[in-house]
Amino acid sequence: MIFLILLPILFASLVLSEENNRLSRSLDAGKTDPLTWMILNQLQASQTTLSKLDNKLDTKLSKLSQRLTDVEKMTGYKKQFDTLTNQLNDVETKLHAYSGKMSDLQNDINKINQGIKNKCNAGWKKFNNCCYMFRYDRLSWQQAKRECENNNSYLVKIESSTENRWISSEITVSAKATHGQIWTGLNDLIREGHFTWVNDHSSVGYSNWANHEPSNYGGSEHCVTMHTNGLSTWNDQTCSYKTGYICEK
Ligand SMILES: [Ca+2]
Ligand SMILES: [Ca+2]
């Protein structure tokens, strides 16, 4: 397209150049005749003006040509930009879809984790969100405490009548017959009369003391058992006393 515009201009320049030469020759020839010389002189002036106009036109056409090239480049860029925008939109759509799938996957993982969390290992029984292990080998309170810790747990902390009743109901019939009491995590080893739970040192809240308990009999009862007689009442006992125990985690 630019070539088509420039071709006539090139042709016109060649013609003008040839005309200029011809006039120069005629001017030399007409020097002898004043009228001819004047006419030729005016023609030469016109020729100069035309030549200047021609140069201006050339410059303008050159600029126009440059602008056309710029426009063509811009058109090319625009097409590339449109293509990239479309590709970007596709990627965004796919990302959105993947994001949804990732969210579903995360939900599934959470459900599985919750399922694992809600289950207690073999030998443990579940109540609310905790697992309990009932052991009937006879140990002192300190030995029982250590045994629970070895099993990544602690001597039981009883926080409600519901939990107290459930624990009592889970003690086996034979253990009830052979063990009159079973260790809990409650104790007043640090300060006499101030009972705290061994796992977090929190003060006792809910309690189910038997009549006349805690008695601190002989001034040496600092560890607490639960009676297995079905009443599930509590008693402070000598810590070296050996009986069963309940671990919780
Ligand atoms: Ca005591
Ligand atoms: Ca007692």
C-alpha cells in the first residue's frame, strides 16, 4: 500500500528533475532575448516553488507512511493482546475449577482426620471427645500416674456427674467385686486440703465425695479414689495404697 502511494511521487520527482534541466538549458539559450529571458526566469521561479512543494509533500508522505506502519504495528499488538487476554481467561476458568476441586478435597481430608480423631485406639473407650483406659493391675497412685504417662495419657480427670456415672458404669463386674476403689487424678499433695487434678493442676470443680470425706485420715491421705460400689463416691486415700486406675486422653 505504501509502495502504491510512493510510486507516483517518485515518477513526479523524475519528471520535475528532467523539466528543471530542460529549463536551465533554455534559460542559457534565451539570455540574448529579454522577453524570452523574463518568461524563462519566471518559469524557473515557478519550478523552484514546485520543487519545494514536492519536497514538502515528500516529507508529509514519509510521515504518513511512518504512521501507517505504526498503525499496522498497533493492529498486530492488539491482536496479540486479544489472544493473550483470551488465554488468560481460559487459565482463570481452569484455576477456578481446580480451586473448587481442592476445596472438596480439603473437606474430605478434614472428614477423614475428624474420623481418625474421634476413634479411640484398641483397649480404650470413648466418652464425649476423650478416650479412657481401665486398668485393674494394682499400683500405687504414683505408679499409676507414671503408667498413664507412659501411654501418653493422664490419671482421669472427672468434670461432671455424667462423666462420673459413665466411668462407674464402665468398671467391670469382676473389678467391682475385687477392687473396692480405683485411682483418679485428684490429689492434695501440694497443699493439704486443696485438691487439684494431676494433668493440669486445676482445682476441683465438680466433686462426689462420700460422706465424711475427704477425711485425710491419719494426716496421710492425699490421693483420691472412686468407690466401685456403684455409688461412684470419692475418697481420699493413702497414695501408697495399691489398686486399679483409669487413664484418660
Ligand atoms: Ca489429704
Ligand atoms: Ca479418706
